[in-house]
Amino acid sequence: MFTMSNEVSSFELKPLGECVEVLDRLRRPINNDERRNRQGDIPYYGANGQVGTIDEWIFNEDLVLVAEDGGFFNDPVRPISYRISGKSWVNNHAHVLRPLSNMNVDWLNYSVAFQDIRHMIKGSTLKKLNQKELKKILVPCPPIDDQVRIVARIKGVMERVDEVQGLYKDLTAESKVLPVASKYDLWNECSSAFAMTPLGEAVRSAKNGLYKPKKFHGSGTLLLRMFNIRDGEMDISRSERLETTEKETSDFAVLNGDIIVSRVNSRELVGKSALVHDLTEPAVNEAMIIRLRIDSKKADGRFLSWLMNSPQFLHDLRGRAKHAIGQSSINQSDLLSTLLPLPCLEVQQEMINIKEQFLPLAIQLQDEIVKQGPAMAGLQEAILRKAFAGEL
């Protein structure tokens, strides 16, 4: 987002009103009910893009639309204008601009798209760019031949930007699944070499959590709930508390090294689990969670947690779930009878130590990719700045 000035542009600046004909008078209001009854194949445009279709057209030419209200006026990386071609209907939320002979339609759009016009916006509740202020927007006006030449360069560079942003989007998505992929790989490594064993063989005890009425909530013992299980990890950045008796605190205790499992949840989240660690105070689990106490002679909790969060284990477990409207549930029998490939304890520890060395690297890579997001989002504006400075 930038304010057009002689510091930004090396070209002569003119008010937009001298470079375009504003066709707002040709717009025809239509309400949603009427439009629903007039479905067709003509694009129907609003403040920020196409919002539907209709059976009739008002315009049939290359135009630039600028948000009148409801635009991205405060967003530094989303444009306030866009270009349209061919037959169209434009609603009252977008100004309609026809470039004059001294203005190329693409150059016009590029000149307006990322301008900072917040000082021109009127209204406290409904933010609006009225036509009077619209015409005051300054745009660079090099000779038309130069506009065409620079537009061709801009389009070429923008195509590369689209490629880079597409690759960045793919890379971001792939980085997010690296931890899951590691668990998938661990399962495959184990299943090809070790016998399938019921989870219950590695568990000393299983216990559903504690339910108490709302009046007991708000203070007392740390209460572990479904939202404390995030992406296979325990997260107590958000916590709740429950008034418990000494016996309840003992009977429903959750200890470091336990695994907590969501037993009632949506179809795609039931069965999610996390290894409990770094607890510094007594904690209990809510009724929607099953607490597993691991047999430390047979299983390493870290290894077991990875296998239980693998797509293969969850697919099998969720296949045993009972489904109702809006939620699914598993019981202790469903959970403890689900099979997983379980090597001896020594092999488990050796394998998980290797895998855990990789996990921080995957998380670090994901963080580094996320940090590049603002730079990716600002590429288009940066290119246009160079274009207006005569550097393309």
C-alpha cells in the first residue's frame, strides 16, 4: 500500500478524473431476491470481484472497477481495484471506470490497485470512497506507448510472481504435514518388521475422566480437556480448573507420561491423543477424555504417542467409532483393541530418539516458511512501485 506521489512515480501525475470516464450512472441496483430469480451466464461484479451471475449485461468492454464501499481499504496487500472484460453487470458497490485515450486499461488498474486512499474514505460505520474523492486519486501518466510497454513487462513479472506464490503455497502446505508424515513413516517402518499388537498390551490402566456440574468449574485442580490436545501434542496455553475432592484428584489423576485420548468429538477428530509432559501440578481429565497409563516395561510413551497419531492407527480406530448427528465416540474397548506394530522397548527408544531429532527441524522449517509470508504477499506492490519509478 502506498500513496502516489512524485517520490513514488517518475512520471507526470494527474487526477484520475482527467484520465477516465466514470460510468456509475449506468449501474442498475438489483436486490438479492430479484437476482436469484435472474440466473444466467453474465458475470455479476461487486466491490472486490465477481459475486455471481445474471441474465443480462450492462457493459461490454474493458473496464476497471474500484471499490466504492466494502473494499480492502485498510489491507496493505489486497487490491482496491480490478480489471474486467466483455459483457458484465456491476452493482452499486463498485465504481466503473472507462479509460480515456491517454490511459491503457491495464495501466489504469495497476496505478490504482494498491494505493493508500484511507484519507479519502468517508463514513464512520460504512466506509465509502465517494465519486468526488475517487476522481482526486493521482495516477502516473507516461505516454500511452510507454504504458503499453511497461504493462507488458509488469504482466511478465506478475506471471512469475504467481508461480512463486503458488510454490510458496504448496511449500507451506507440505511443511505442515511433515510431522504427520514422520508418524506415517514410523508406522510403515514398524509394520513391515514387527507383529501387530492390541494397544491394550502396552497399557497398565485406562480411565474415563471426571464429570462435575458447571458450578464446580472455574477454580481448583487443572482440568485437561479436548482443546488441550492439538496436532498430537499437549497444549495447556489455554486451561480450565475444577473443584475436586482429595479422592477425585487421586482417582482421576493425570500424570506425566500418560496419554490422553479424545473419546467424544467430531468424526474427523475423535481419537486424537497427546502424551502428557511437563505438568508441574496435579491434574485430572474431563469426562470426554480417556486417560491411558502406559506400562513402562513394554512401551515408551513417546513412541506409542507417535503411532497413535499416525494416519493408519486413527483410520482403524475411527472405523470402530459410533456416529451420531454432529459427533462420534469411542470407548475403552475400541481404543485398547486397536492394533499397532510394537517392537521391543529397546527398539522403540532407539527409533523414537532418531525421529525426535528430525521433528524440531521440521518445525523450524515450517516457522521459517511462515516468516516469508509477508514478503510473498507484498511482491505485487513492490513490482508496481518499480514500474511507477520507471525501473521496469
